[in-house]
Amino acid sequence: MTIGIIGLGYVGLTFAIAAADKGITVYGVEKEKRIKQSLAGGQAHFFEPGLDDKIKECMGRKFFCVEEFPRDVQFDAFMITVGTPLIGQTKEPNFDYIVSSLKAFRNVYSGRELVILRSTVSVGTSRNVVLPRLQEMAEDSGCAPMIAMCPERTVEGKALVELTSLPQVVSGNSPQAVKMSHKLFKQITSKVIEAESLEEAELIKLYCNIYRDMNFALGNVLNVAAQTFGLDGISVIRNANEGYARSNIASPGFVAGPCLEKDAYILMNNMQEGKSKDFIYAARRFNESLEDDVVCWVERKIGAPAQEKELLLTGMAFKGVPETSDLRGSSSVYIARKLKDKGYKLRLHDFVARREELQELNLGEVYDDLNEACEGIAGMLALNNCSRYHTFHFTQGMEGVRILDIWDCCDELKEREERDTIGNMLIEEKI
């Protein structure tokens, strides 16, 4: 098969390379200069284990990065993988990127090709937003457009493994659309699940992430509940789970990133008012509230902003396990913005995130070396769970430095009285 992909971001590029590696010819449209230059050098513009090696193998053979789709190529399908951002305070999904992406294949679309939506969207978007526009594009062809919703399901840090091992959900607006989408994904993974409708596939994607969001919210709620009794929430949860098969309470911590911070709002966008919507909203808002709790900890333990009170924020990517360089939707970034707005002087560090992307945040001086970043600081906030913290050796004395080790990862600092984790950072505060 030959497919065209619109958008070579995280979702588009990982799928493109996984498909090319399985013998599918892939043309990916990309206009951003930075991304094109990176790919031309055989590298992704983000960190993903194994991806760069596969890019070098596939580039120019089965994978082609182009500014526009060639007219002399017969495509079987086009795949839309662009993002669905939320709009300001209303947090309504913005489908402009999806609508605009249709222009990328307008000149090579005959109406016979399958159009696959892999972006995360509100229920009904494939049928009510994308399909009518495809019908307009195919009006003169006499063809009935085929559209499939085939949601992305991978976790960052394991994308290439999961694309070829996880069951892939497909759907379509016609039996032929379902058949074609099944054929494509069967070349990549061994198990393909056919959803009953476009809407079912859309909801599956949203609910899988909301299920995780709400599970994490339960762990965060219980962590705070433990602290109302003067107990360490991390300790309570760990001991509750130890060897007890019926308890798998999530560890407390931030719940964000490019998917989990948005998908609840995308679902609620056109969901009927009622108990279910209220429940989903409450869980999402509770997880978001942890960022303000960290700011309160800084104000309480470090004090008001002052020139000599520099703060180090390490762990800026939205998660540490599996490792990723992704700063999108990161609670660490949101916390840094809130602290800067209050007047704190910040230093930033991350083991994996790209230096230039951290600098573009314009939130503080960026350090490559964690020990250098620790020199002379008043406080350190370790904000993600990167495994490198467990074995990191702090050459700086760290005497008098207030430490918030959110995920309890900095093993060398565990005995310090000045150190808190998410399990006890609220104990001294009126809750």
C-alpha cells in the first residue's frame, strides 16, 4: 500500500516509520523547516527510543518527507494526525488544524482513497466535520468518500513497540472503508479490532485516556486524604498495594501531557450535562489542582520571591518513565510559569528535553548539568519521575536547600530533613 500522512509530529512520524518498516510506502507532508532539517539528518525532532535508527533505514526507500504530495503517485489512503488544541479558558477543542489539513491532499484526492482520522476528536467529528468536506472535495468524481477513525493508542517512549504489538482499533463509514483500514493496520500489527461505528472508535480513544486520568485522580485524592490525618500519602498507598491483588492504587503525582490534559475536555465538549460529565470534570480539575499545591509549598517553605532565592526546577518533560523529551502539556512547565509570574527567579533542567526547547519557554536559565544547576540555589523541585534521579550523585552539598522530590525519586537525598515529597507536602498546610 501507499499512504500519505499529514503531520509529522509525534503521532504522524512514529506511525510513518512503523508503517515504512513493514513495507508500506509512506509520504509525509511537512512544512516546518526545523523538522525537515532534522529528518534529512536521519533524526526525529523529539526523543523516542529506536526511532532515529529506523528513520535512517527507511528514509528515501519507503519513507519520503515532502512539502506536498506528488501527483504521479497513486495513493491508497491519506492519514490525518494533526493536533486538536484547546481554546483558552473555555477549553473547547479547536478543529482548525484538522480542517486545514484536508488542503494538503486536495489536489491528489480522487474520492476513491480512504481518509483516516488518527487525531483525537470529540465524538461525532469524523462524520459531522470531516466527512462533509470530503464530500465537497469529491463532488465531481461521482465517488462516495470513505473515512475511517483509527485512534492513536501508543505511550510515548514505547511507540514503535506498541504500534506493532497493541491491538489497533479501526472503523469506517462504509464496509469498504472498514475493509481498507483493516488491511492497512493488519500489515503493521497482528490484531485489529473493528469498531461498530466512527463514533465508537472516537469514544474508545477518549475513554481509554479518561480511564487513566480518573485512576490517577483516585490516587491523588487518597494521597490528600491521608495527609488530613497527618500521614504520608505515598507510604499509605505503597503499603496498601503491597502483595494485595485487589488493590492497585495509582501513585500520586502529576497527570498531564499532550493527551491526558486535554481528552476529558474534548469528550465533555459535546457531552450532555449530567452526573457522568460532572464526575469526569471533577477528576480532571483535581489532577490540575496539584500544580497550585506545589506553588503553595514554595511560598510556605522557601518564602516570598527574592533575588537571592533562585529555584531549580528539574524534570521539565511531562513524564520521566518511559523517558521523553516532550514538554507539551507538562505540569512542570505550568508550575514554572506560575512561579515566574509570582516573581521567582528560576533555573531549568531536564535529562532528556532538548536545550533549545527549554530555552524557548523563556522561563529561566537552562542548565545541562544538574550539579551545576544546584550551585547556590534556595530550593530544588524534582518534578518528574525520570529513573536517572535514583542513581544521581549530588556533588553539591545541598545544605540549607529546600527540596521537593515529587515522585520520591532522589534516593541520595531521602534522609534530608529539608526534603518533602507529594506524600507529605500538604501535612503542614491547612487543607
